[in-house]
Amino acid sequence: MRILVQKFGGTSVADIDRLKMVRGKVKAALDQGYKVVVVLSAKSGKTNKLLDLSTRWAAEPDLAEVDSLLSTGEQASIALFSMLLKDSGIKARSMLGWQIPIITNDEFGRARILSIDASRIHKELEAHDVLVVAGFQGSTEDGRITTLGRGGSDTSAVALAAALDSCECEIYTDVDGVYTTDPNLCSTARKLDRVTYEEMLEMASMGAKVLQIRSVEFAKKYNVPVHVRSTFSDDPGTLVAQEDAMMEAVLVSGIAYDKDQARVTVCGVPDRPGVSAALFAPLSENGIMVDMIIQTASREGVTDMTFTVSRKDLEKAIQLMKEIVARIGGTGVEHDPYVAKVSVIGVGMRNHTGVATKAFAALQQENINIQMISTSEIKISCLIDEKYTELAVRTLHDAFELHKPDHA
Amino acid sequence: MRILVQKFGGTSVADIDRLKMVRGKVKAALDQGYKVVVVLSAKSGKTNKLLDLSTRWAAEPDLAEVDSLLSTGEQASIALFSMLLKDSGIKARSMLGWQIPIITNDEFGRARILSIDASRIHKELEAHDVLVVAGFQGSTEDGRITTLGRGGSDTSAVALAAALDSCECEIYTDVDGVYTTDPNLCSTARKLDRVTYEEMLEMASMGAKVLQIRSVEFAKKYNVPVHVRSTFSDDPGTLVAQEDAMMEAVLVSGIAYDKDQARVTVCGVPDRPGVSAALFAPLSENGIMVDMIIQTASREGVTDMTFTVSRKDLEKAIQLMKEIVARIGGTGVEHDPYVAKVSVIGVGMRNHTGVATKAFAALQQENINIQMISTSEIKISCLIDEKYTELAVRTLHDAFELHKPDHA
């Protein structure tokens, strides 16, 4: 039995005309001899609408009840789509998370998948040609409905593909693949045929909304090739997969950017053991994620600590830092909400030097000042003044000649 | 553990203000020392909206998928109400049909309850003070969601009360009880303090929409006292229960009417064995319910057969009868869509004579012609010209002095 997992997002299930296009994709897979596991999201906006509803009903809505409420969005999608398939003579049925079951832990609202009963799916696929599975949802061991958090349907699809073993996974969306950078910013942006899990993770964490980060982590862990495609075209899309020999030749795959950055600098704090913990513990206790961090060299026993946070957290971060400075000493707290992060991403840079130098030189050429730098094995990120974001993206895209299919 | 089952219908869960009134009813029961099982419907109109949606998606929507879709209405109600309860400090949780489970057969859209796991409910009631259970839904043995048909939430409530043993069952609605007749037709209509299951069944079958027929049958079978009350008042309502000594004194409990009647007469058919079957078999094969039937005395080997059907079925019934007459002989098919049935209902008439005579005389006094008569142990029904319906109801209500609390 050859099984294909196809996942369709909220815009693809928004109305009956779009779901007829989805049916076309499913039929094409059936014609190729596959049994198909279709994973659907709730229609666009439905989950937010239900979340809004729950906050109108209770100051702190019970998370288990919220999950039971939210899961109705996908439940409606899969019931309606199964009707549509059956109506055109396709042997199909819907399956909810608890019916398979997809067992998760009990962290309601952001549950993690623990196990999937693949034997049940195989059994149902003997009686049906298509199973229409609710994305985003699972069930605890004792039968309470859970949801997997934002974009959880991608994770559902990849987890099903992993559980069904050596199966392909197609993620259909409203874009036709992964690009070298945001085509809205850079007209020469080019669709990538392949990208590694690691590169996809870096791009996703920078706000490239093609795939949810956790689904890519899942795909990487279980080595599930994920095919990102458009519901609305027959374009082959982008394959997200393991690094292979061909890909190693590619130095840089893409340029990403993130405008949801704000900078905080705590000035003149005493440079002694434990000071970092004193600064960052209150942030994590308040659920504030810190992205880039720089500590300037100590001078006369004091140092400046600079970090970036999401803009929504800036005010709270400033307040917390002022409290710390009042307690442990320091000359003040500065901040800048108008910064952005641009990143050069590519697995190829593991084995090559000079990528950073080339990036810095290109930005300097345009008089773009680099405020902070952070690097990983496959990424170089620069914090810059927000107003240069578009220019920086285009400059780096040109510098690494990403418009050329054979860039290296 | 004293357990009270409280059921609230679609108008009671329509918005947050109404559900706060529902919460008031639940709190009152908690204050009396009960653990409470709350059964909720989907909010008014939701089930119809979802049904309409499914027929837009498929010419013949798959019934199992329709049930999974419809069940989301109650799922939303119970999640939201549980949030509301928890928000005011009440230990509560929602439970879906499959979570208990409420096991039904697999007649999707009109499933019948086979069993309810009461031990699970008792266990949950040790950890919680209130369980908020989805009405109208259950699950097959192999875990597919089913619904119980129109008004199924009443049945859910009564079945839960029966399963939890010797428990009371309150059905909250937007009327404050069961009346001697429709107060819109008859200003002297009086709310009954008690009514028997049998009387309630006759009234419900005549379109008194206070309780769904199947729920009354269920209550009768398991002897569950059902208390019909209003969500929007503190009025004691009407108790639907077994006949007792006090009730036997009551001759007539109420006057019901049904305008959804149409008369068909098949004239001059040969009066020989098998002719009734020939006439009625095609009707039942086409799903047409026949209510009253009269066969006139045979004359010269031919007879007239008169029966009533629901108005929506009249055209089809006439067509079928014309086909029969063409095949077995007969002089024609007459019909009258403008008829109504008025009924006198009371368990007391089992042990008393003269009720029918009194009813006929009262109608005759007003020159209302009786076209057909049918009787049961506790009911006398007369088919009359529709335009006399209101007059007939008031006349019979007066004749049996139903405005008096101590009528006998």
C-alpha cells in the first residue's frame, strides 16, 4: 500500500470552490495509485474567532475547554470535505484526532504528539481510499481533546507521514514553494527546488510562514521529505529534505528577515558572575523570549548588556530591566524599537569561509550599519536599523547571486 | 451522592446573558447539595445552519459525516459553559458523548442509545461538582459520532437520569410547563402541576413542543420523573411522572390539536381481502405516515377508504392512490387539505364512560361537523374543518372545565 499524506491549510478549505480544487489534488494522487491521508485545517479565521469567543466568556478560559472548542473548526472541515469526496464516488471517511487516536501530552493549547496508532490508519485504508484527518488536534491518554498550537496541522501531517513510514508528505499552501527571499521585497527572488530541514528551520524562525517550525523539526527528526506546493497550481513546489551531495554545492540558499525585533541595552551593570542570570531570569519568568545577545567587553568592572526581544514584549522588558538596575546597580536602560534582523542562510557555509565577510562588505557598501551580529553553523544574522530592511535583503540577495539557479 | 440532571435547550444557550441564567440554576442546585449533570443543546438555529451547509456540499450528504458536523454545535456549547462555570470558581468539566461514552446504534441522524457508562460519570463527579454533557450526541461501539435526531437532547438528559438511577431530571425550556391546551388559542388554558407519561406522549404527538416524544417514552420506560420548567423564571413548572392515585381522579388533562392533517378518500374500491394492504403498502414504502383511517361499510361489493396524512405528503399520497385505483379499480380519489384534528386527552377516561359523548355534544352545539373519529384508551380525536380549530379547542376546554384546578 503506497500512502501519500496531503495537508491543506485554512485558505484551501475556505469555501466549496477551493475544496473542489483540493479534491482535484486528491483525485490526482488516487490516479497515481496512492491511498491518501488528507489533513485539513479549520477554515481561515475560524480558530481566531473561537479563541476570541472563549476570552469573551471567561477572564482566564480553561485551556482544556478551549481546546475542545477550537477542535470543532477542523471537525467541520473534515466532515464537509468527506461529504464532498463521497458525493463524487470516492471511498472516504473523516477521522478526528481521538478516533485514530493521535495521543499527545496534556499541555492544552500546545500539546506534543506522543504516539499515533498507525495500525488503525492502515486498517481504515483497507476499507477506504481516502482518510480525511483533522489537523491541529489530538487526545490525551484519558481522552481529553488537545490542540497542537499555531500551525499545528503541518505537524499533524508530518507526524502522520512519519508514523505511516517511508510515506511522502505534501503540504499545500497558498504560495508555490520556498523562495530565496520574500518576493514582495525582492523582485529577483527565486523559488528553490530543494532546501534542507536546517535551512527551512532558520527561514521559518525568521517568519517565513511557509511551514511551521515544529513540523520541520518533526520532519527532520523522522527524515520525512516534505513537499511544499500550491493548492492553486500544478507547479512542483519545493522539497524540504535531508542534505545531499548536490545541495552541499550550494553556499547560500536564502536571505531571511525579521522586523519583529526591538533592542534593549542595560548600561553600566557590574560585571560579575551571576549578572547575566539576574538580567535574563526575570525575562524568562515573564515568558519573554530573548533572541540576540551581546555583552560588551568589561571596562572598569562594569559592562553593557544588549539583547533583542519581540516588539510586543518591549515595554515589559524595559520595566523589568529598570527594576534590576535599581537592585543590582547600573547607569540606565536604553532601547530601540526600530530595528530588524536580516540573515544569510545556507548549509554550504559549514564548509566554506568568507560568507560572513562577503555579507558584511555588501551591507557596508550600502552604508548600512550593523548593530549586532549572531551566527550559527548555517546562518549569519545582522541587526540593523529597520528602515534599511528591504535594501539589506536586496543587497545580500544580489551579493550571493541568488537569482541564478546555479548559484554556488 | 445526590445527582440532579438539568437540561437546557437552544434558546437558553443562545448568548452569554442567557447562559448566566443557566449558571444561576446550576448554582441553586449546588446550594441544595446536589452534584449536577448539565445537558446542553447547540444554540438555537445552529443545527439547522449546519444541516443546510451539508446539503450545499453534497446532493446526498453522508449521514455519518453529517453527524460529526452537527455534533460540533453541542461541543461548542458545553466548552463555553464549562469555561463560564470554572471562571466563577465552580469545579466543572465538559464531556462529549464519546468521552462518557454514551453508546448508540449506528443509525446516523436518529441513533438510539444502547448504554451509558454511569461509573465513568460517578468517577468524574467525585473530582468535579458539575459535568457539562453534550446533548443530542453519542458514539457507536467503534467510535463514530452519532446524533439522536430532533430534540435528542431531551432524550440524552432522561437517559442520563435513568443511567444514574433514582435521579431527578429537570428539563428547562422557554415555556414554564405543560398547559391544558395552547394558551395562544385559549385564554383560560391552565398550567398543569402534574401530567402522566401517557398523557404527555399524546400531547407531544399532537405537536405540543414542550418535550420530545422519545424522551417521554424513555422516561416512562425507566420511570424517571421529568420536571419541565422555565429557564427564565422560578416557577415550579410541570412534573411528568407515573400515574398515581391523585391523578386518577382527573378525567381529562388537556385538549390538543394538530393542523398538519390532510384527508384523502379513495372512492368505490372493491371490498375484498388485501385491498387495505394494496392501498397502504405504497404509502409506507414512500415513507408517508398515515394517521387516522376509516373504512365505510361495504355496499354492493365496493367501499370508500378515508385516511389522513401530513400536509407535505398530500400530493404524493394522491398520486400513489390514483395509481392504485387505476390498477385495482375504483371511482376516484378525493382529498381535503383543510382539516385539523382536535383531541381530548386524559388517563381518567380509562375508568369513566361518557367522555366521548360529552365531547361530541359540545362540538355539535357549535355546529362543528366531525368528519372522522379515532380513540385510544386515554384519547378521543376528531377530524374537523380546519377553520373551526380554535373554536373547537375552546369549546372542549370549557366543556371539561379545564380552567378549574380541581376539575374531575
